[in-house]
Amino acid sequence: MTQYIIIGLTMLALILTMPAHAAEKPTTRHVGVCVVYLSVAGTDKAITDEVWRLAGSNIHQARAFAELWKLGYDDAQGDMRTSYLIEGEQACRVLGMPDSMLLPIRSKVNPAVQTKQGPSTGIPLRRSPGIPDLSGYDFETRHSIELACISENGKGPVAYGACLNQQIASLQRSPGIPDLSGYDFETRHSIELACISENGKGPVAYGRCLRKHVESLSSTLPKSH
């Protein structure tokens, strides 16, 4: 156990100094989600403390994201719970944690999950031609699309691809998910928390909920004369 902790801390220390090269840029959201995921798996606190350090001076934001994610995770059941565990693993992977650490955790908390990387070789599995590429979408949109189709994912690539394509088609006829970056963190966090259940229905429903709260917020602002 001690050896595992030392190896884990060494790997995470390397992450702190290595240049970012992952396809997805690490954020405080990834830090918060990864910490909760590791905690759910019963990972040693020394390792989660090292992950918290990745947030730097933005530790307050990372902890708020962790609180939000934990709230959704605790309420989720079945396929939705599985989708949260998948997101947790992916968040840790974006931060640079290797499969040598993540795969034992997955086998403990979510053994049925299969990701794009094979458990023994680490070689990416070939993408099915029926599954559309979502890499062009921002994290929030892609995550909402995948959440909406999590139940179809277990039915094979044809059903999963059809669901993803349906979400994409609906998104093209919608304004999508609004940009909340102009709001202070507490306001943005509250809006996202109010719409957490809609997030699992896809970006159209999630975006509609977010816009409703944005419009409600705007109506409370004093009007200039």
C-alpha cells in the first residue's frame, strides 16, 4: 500500500511540472471531479491532496465544482451513476493520471465500464463509423450529449451513434448552451446547479434551462433611465 502511494505521488508530482499536451485542457472542474472520483474509490488522502494542488490559487473554484459533481453523483442511479463514474475517470485522465493508476480504480468502482483504451495494452480501440466525432464541441456540450445517450451506449455502436446524431441534429436547430463566463463564479455555479437535472437530457434542454435562469437574472437587474 505504501509503495502504491509513493508511486502515485511521484506520478502526480510529475504532472505538476509537465507541459500540457492533452487534447483537452485541464481545468479546475477536472480537478474537483477527479478528487471526488478518487474519494469515491477510497483512494488515499495523500493522493487526493496532490490533485487538489493542481488547482493552485483557484482551489475555491475546484472545491465548488467538486461539491456540484458530488451532489449530482449522490442523486444519480443506474446509467446516470455510470455516466458520472465515466466522467470522473476521464477528468483524472485529462489531468495526466496514467492507466496504471486509473484501471485498478475503475475495476473497483465501475468494473463494467469500457473506455476507448484497452485495459491491458493501452492501445486506443478503433472508433465505430456509426459513432460521430464530438471532439469539435466544447466540454459542456459534449458532456451533455454523452449523458443524454448513456443508456444507448450499452446497446451497441449503432444505437449509441443514432442517439448522438439525434442530439447533434437537435442542437443544430437550437442556440445551444449559453456562455456563462461573463458571470462571477458564484452566480455561474448557482445557475449550473439549478439545471443539473436537465444536463442529462442533452444540450438543448440544458441550454434552455440555463437561458431561463439567465433571463430571470437579467429581469431583476435595475433598469437604467
